[in-house]
Amino acid sequence: MARTDVLPSPSSATPSPRAVLELLKPITWFPPMWAFGCGAVSSGASASGHWWLIVGGVALCGPLVCASSQAVNDWFDRHVDAINEPQRPIPSGRLPGRSGLYVAIAWTGLSLLLAAALGFWAFWAAVLGLELAWAYSAPPLRLKLNGWWGNAACGACYEGLPWFTAAALMAGRLPDWRIIAAAALYSAGAHGIMTLNDFKSVESDSRMGVGSLPVRLGVVRAGQVACIAMALPQAVVVALLAVWGFPIYAAAVSVSLIVQLFLMAKLLRRPRELAPWYNQTGVTLYVLGMLVTAFAIQPVSLGAP
């Protein structure tokens, strides 16, 4: 018999801090925080004198905007979670009534307040990121119902926007087009990473009408699409770094990509079972390549040819 005593009573009137923290999912904050760090590095600006922008930007990207998106997603998925993951804070009753929605709204407001304090570029990047976060989960758009659009929105929020925001904040202006290009390419590649994350919920997504790519294309084809989506932007990055005059960095990213291709070959034998393994290996190489690229293009912001 399944245990029921491990879940708090749904009649609890006050949400616990632990339940709120669980709703905000700290484990998901790392990717946008890492991307923000890459953007700061790519700007070429010294950290000295910019600590407020760095600390505030990291907090904005992770514990605020990303956390807001997690709260929004859980609120609008509460009926699905009641069937598939009833232990989550909202369906379990640990966040009673509409408190999950109130947390999502409050965190959205806090995100905008901090973004406004950080300045023009942070504010409008946060506005766009939050709009995508709400559009991803909330009706009427609910982008997550279409794996093509939903994963694109996630990739932008997790990689491209934080990178752009950091570079703009540190430089105090619109970043060089080459920095924007690098951020956009790694954002596009994140579409494949998001697809890998969808393998864990194929059955439930299919039952609930969520058109993730594994549901739409089947597990094998979705795995192939994910690999192409991750590899192709990195290949373009390698080519651009070479053209821009950074051959050593181009070689480093190229080596990382070659190793990933070997890992992808193994992944595609059993994509559903091996997706978590690839997230620990191939995706780690992917994000390290982001940092290498950020160091490569520092001279762009510093005015070097």
C-alpha cells in the first residue's frame, strides 16, 4: 500500500518556506547563471567596480526570473502534476489554494524591480524573459504544448538572454554583433538540450496532449533532432572563431564538439535511457564550450580587431 502520511495535509492554511523553495526549483537556476557568467566574461570588462551588476545579474537570472518561470509552470501544470507527480508542492497541498499562483506573481514582480534597478538593458531583457516564461506555461499561448516553440523559448531564456544581458550590463551598451551571434548560437543549441529533458515524460505528455518532440517525432527521431540542434550551432561557432582570428579557441571548441559527436553516437542507440547520462557528459562539454567562446571573444569588446 502506498504511504500517504509523508505528504502534509492539503488543508494546511500557510505554505511552508520549504515548499516555496521547492516550487522555485534551485537546481534549475544554474544554466542561466552560467550563461550570465559567460556573457560577463565575453564583455571583456573587469569585475572590479562591477560587482553590483554581477551579483545582481546572477540573482536576476537564476533565483528570480528562472525561479519565476518554474513557479508559473507548476501552477499551470497543477492538474497534470496531480496525476503524474502528486508529491509536488501544489498538488500535495503544501502550497494550498492559489498560493502557488501568488508566488509566481510575486517573483515576477521582484524580478522586474531588481531588473529596473540594474538598468535599461537588464529591465528589457527581464521583460522579454518573463513574457516568454509566462507564454511557455500559461494559456492562451502555452508554448510548451508545441515542442518546437516551447524548447526555443526555453533555450532563449536559459542561454541567449542571460548572455546578452551580462554583456550589455558590463559594457554599458549594446554588445558587439559577434557577442550577440555567439549568444544566439548557443541559445539555438539549447533547443536540443531541452528536447533531451522531454524524454523522461513521454507517456504522460502523450496522455495530456503535450506535443513535445519525443511525442511528435518519436523517441529515435527526436534524439536525432536534438543532436543536430546541439551540434550544428557549435560547428558554426568553430567556423566563426576561426574566421574572427581565434584559431586556438576554435580548436578547443572543435575538440569538445568531436567528443560530443562520439557521445551522441552512443546516445542515439538508446536515447531515452541514455538522456540523463548525456546531460552529465555531453551537455557539460557544451557549456564548457560556451565559456571557451566567451574568453575567445573578449578582445571584441576591448576594441581589438
